[in-house]
Amino acid sequence: MSALQPRHWQLLAALADGAPQHVFALSKMLGLKPQQINGLWQQMPPHIRGLLRQHDGQWRLVRPLAVFDEVRVQQIAAAHGFQTALLNECPSSNDCVLEKAKQSPQAAHRALVVAHQQSRGRGRQGKSWQNRLGECLMFSLGWAFERAQHELGALALVAALACRQALHKLGVQAQIKWPNDLVMGADKLGGILIETVRSGGRSVAVIGIGINFVLPKEVAQAASVQAALSAERKAGVSAEALLDALLAELAALLPVFDTQGFAPMLADYQAANRDQGRPVRLLQHGQTVHEGVVAGVTEVGALRLLTEEGERIVVSGEISLRLPEAAAPAPNAPEGYLLLDGGNSQLKWAWVHGGQIGEIGRAPYRDLGKLGEEWRARSDGISRIIGSAVCGEAKKALVAAQLPQPIEWLASMPQGLGIRNHYRNPAEHGADRWFNALGARRFSSHACVVVSCGTAVTIDALTEDNHYLGGTIMPGFHLMKEAMAQKTANLNRPIGRVYPFPTTTANALASGMMDAVCGSILLMHARLQEKAGAGRQVDVVLTGGGAAKVAQALPSAFTLDNTVKIVDNLVIYGLLNWVEKR
């Protein structure tokens, strides 16, 4: 599975919470010299090796990992009455607890196995469970019930509810997708697998739980604890805190289920059910078997589905739950949106009907009356108002004052529409930069440098396989001019024109500012070209008020050899992409 030795695991556990550790302290702990620790780190898996940052002898990881110290795990588990084994590598944590169950119910009851890596992990419906080291919290626990096996049908729902309640207490607004998937909207946060055996006259259940601690790079439509907290601008939690919260809720609910069944938890489960009261399709082997509205669940955990033929009771098993595809709008009443781009100096908006952008308006924040007038004239059929803003709360309030419907202001996200955001803290990442990247995919399927020329100039890199790598921010042309005027004597003068070899101060100012922007674009393009590899196409997508001037100033040899596109209102296209594909 891996070639990691005990010292590798010890080093990972010491750094897993993301807090800085001095190399001398690590050396003392491991009994190695500092240079030997460097060699040890180079043997880590590539996705972990790149997380390390070193400064003034301090080592830290740029994001935490779900890797544990054995003593701490045992302390956490013991506080909730569990006997624990921490396994760095194993075929399946469920199998480890099942072996104990075959010995006796006493051996399996409250037995907990926490695994860092599994070679044969599995999920519901025979699916394999895939994860990379440190990305997922995985454990299995045993519980011996006095109930018969056939009375444990709702146990999966109880386990899901316990996990959801633990996540909520940590600030993660997870929901449950029947029967026991943990989700954030359409993205999967975690899964639960329950296997039962009859042993010594008791029913022993093995509850296997896997929760994405950090965003799994190789899994589409995934959510994670850290990404969810970051999106809500909340502080992250450690894997130890997550494990502690989960065990506390499980230890509280499982005895109640054993003595009273699922009835005491039924209302809480239905409140946590993502699809309660919503139309759904039920699939079996990829084929739709039922359609209807979710009316709730029964006391044995079955789904109550209101269909055209009446209520159906659907038991858990091979049936999967999916939201129906959105119905196409009627030709005479297409679904409409108002999309808002709240920039630093002005607001832009677009009326969208039937997926098509109509007229785009703009106005400074001091005079948004035009937006209110257009709303009164054009709002028929507008179902949602969705926006991206970097303008601050005061200006957002001015926008809201013109519109009678609530505005859904979208922030930058850890991932979206298949694009992975590598910004260390998406909460501080400008929403305009993120939606520019999403919008760029309408105009380039290759690696591309996305440039926005507004109050600030942002130059971002997007790989061909949809990794947003981040980018640079520099003052826009007006801010550069202001800085020169305020901080430099004799330069508070009109800006001239751009020339290759300017011979007047006014032209030198204009040319210097343009060279700074163009030079930054060329540098980012060269970096992305190097990453993409020789022969791979790297495009440039320009947007903003200064885009045309920048495109004209780029070296002619560069524009001949590369695709350079000017796209007005790129944020609007990014918002439209988001609305259409969500």
C-alpha cells in the first residue's frame, strides 16, 4: 500500500494539525538529525510532500491532515467508552471489527478501529472506497445490540443522524441523503456502511464511517469539512476534534436506539433530510423505478414516497436517490435570472431568460436608480437574483435597496463546475477572480491566463485539467497613476500614450504602467506554459475596461503565436455557467 515506516507516521502525526513545529523539536522526538528529517520527508507521498512550508526552522503544513497520534486517539476514544486500535494500513477497518465480532459480542462491543489507509475499503452497494492518505477520516466501531438483526433496519439512519449532529456542532451545515449519505447540497461529504452478524445470542453491528476531512483531489462532486468551514469563513477544526465530536454523538444515540428504536429520532432525521418534501427519482441498477415527493421515513427507516399512484414505502438497499433533472421552461415563460457583478467602482447586471444573456446594464453605486427602473420594467419571470461582489457590505446594501427580492451573493468556493480552487483560503479569494475563471471556460478549453483589467489588475492561471492555481494582483492603471501623483514630485500630470521608446514624461508614465501589466501577463503565461508542457496550448482571456488597450500593447509576436481573447463581462458569464450547471 505504501512504503511508510513508523517514523514517517510519527512525523505526519506531529504536523497533521497544521501548527508550526520547530525542526529541533521534531529531531528530538524522532531521534534524528535535522538533515535526516529532510530526507525522511522526501519519502512522503507526492500529494503530502508538497504541503510542507519551512521558515526560520519552523515546519508546518499548509492544510491539516486526518493523521493521528496513537496515544491521543486512545485518550479521545476512552472518554466515550471505546477500546481503540489505530492502524496506519489495513485491508478494511470493518473487517478488523468483524473479526472481533466472530470471537464474541463482548470483544466487538465498543471496539473502535481508526485507519489511515485501507487497501480494500468499501462503501454501500458493493462500491469501493477510494481515498488518499490524510484526506479522509475513516473508522469502524462495533456495537452489540439486544435486538434481532431484522430490527436494525434504521441503524444506518441513526448513524447518519449522529454524524450530522456532530458536524453541525462543529459548524458544518451537512445534510443527509436517504438513507445514510452525508452531503452538502449535491456534493458528498461522507458515507456509512453497516454490516451485521449474529454472535453469542446478540446482534453485532459494525458501523464503518468515512468523512472527507479535506477536499479529495481525485473525486468529483465531493465536499469536505475544511472546505465547508472555509466557505462559511469559519475557523477549521482538527481531525482529533472531528473524531471526538463523532464518537460523542454515536455513544449518545446508539444506546437510545437499542432500547427505544428509531422513533425518538424520527423527527430530527426528517429535519436533516436534504430531500424532505422535494420531488425525486428512485433508481435501481441505473433505471428509474419510482418518481414522487419525499414524505418522510418510517420508524424502521424506509422511505415514504408520494407518487401519482399513492404512497409507496421503499426500503433501503440497492435503490439510489437522485434529484430529478430540471424541467425545461415553457416557451412563453422561460425561467429568468438577474445576475449582478459588484465591482469596486460600479455595478454591472445582466437579464437572463432561457439561458440567454440579454441587455447588460451598469451604474456607479451612488446612482443605482437605473437598476430599480429596469427591475420594475423587466422582472416578469425572474426567479432568482444571483451576484458576485468585491465591493463591500455598504455597497451591497445599496444594491439590495433597489431590488425587492433577496440577493444570493456567491463567494469564492473550494471547487465548482469541475474546477478545483487551489487558493489556500478561499474565504479571502476575490469572488470576481473565481467567477472570471468559471466564465473563462466558455471561451477556452485549454490552459489559460485569465486577466481582469479593472480597479485592480488580476492575472490568474487555470490549467487544462481544471485546476485554478491562483495568480497575482497589481494596481490598475488609475491606481498606478494616483500613486505616482501622490508619492512622486512633478508627476501629477495627464497620462500620455504608450510607445516602445517613450521620450516624454507623460508617455513614459503611460508606457511604464502598460509594460508592468503586459510583463506580468507574459510572466504568468510563461509559468503556465512550462507547467502545461511544450506543445500544449495556453490561451489568454482578457476582461475589464482596460482589456482592449492591454491586448493592443502585447508584443505582436506573442499575439501571433497564442490565442488572445477579449471578453466583456466575464464575471457575468461565470455566474451564468454556475446557474446553468447547478
